[in-house]
Amino acid sequence: MKEASFLLLQAQLRALFPDEGLHQLAIYEDQVGEILIFSSRGLHVLEEDDLTKEPRNIYFTPDCLKPFALRQQAGIFELVVETLRNHKFILAFPDQTDAYQAMQLLVDLLTK
């Protein structure tokens, strides 16, 4: 991630979570480049609008998420995050332990 992109992301996070410290968030980039932000409030997906190129925030509450799934494909471990409306986000990890730890972190964060 470029420095300008990082600073823009940091500004967006401060706007979305003014009362929470950024250390209380779990931030991942999925396989298609969307930024996923997990907090105790749910899942925020930061995307760029295809037409305007403006950042847009999509929000899913914890009760809109299906149980997480772990799978292995081509030697990569994937954590699958899916919504009840079948939006699917895939986080890739080189190691099974890293994928499991990420899943546990997200479960703990979303069940606070």
C-alpha cells in the first residue's frame, strides 16, 4: 500500500470510528483488493466507486455474517467471510496457523 493510500485509509478510519482507538480494529485486504475493517460493531468494507472513484463504505452488522470458514486452495489457506446476502470476501494466508488465528481474532472481536 502506498503512503498516500495509507494516509487516506487512516483518515477514513478516524471518520468511521471517532470514539474507538484504531488498535481496536482488525484490518485486512481481501483477494480482490477491498479493505475489510472488523470492529465490535461489525464489518465495514471500503471500496472505490467504479464511476466516481470516490471511497464508499459498506457496513454489515455481526448478525448479517455467516459463520467463518477455513479452506485450502493451491497451498494457500483462505478465511472465507460471507454475508447472509452471499457477499463473499476471501482473506489469504500462507500458513494455516495464521488463518486460524485471524479467524479467532475476528470471532472474539465480533462477539464483544
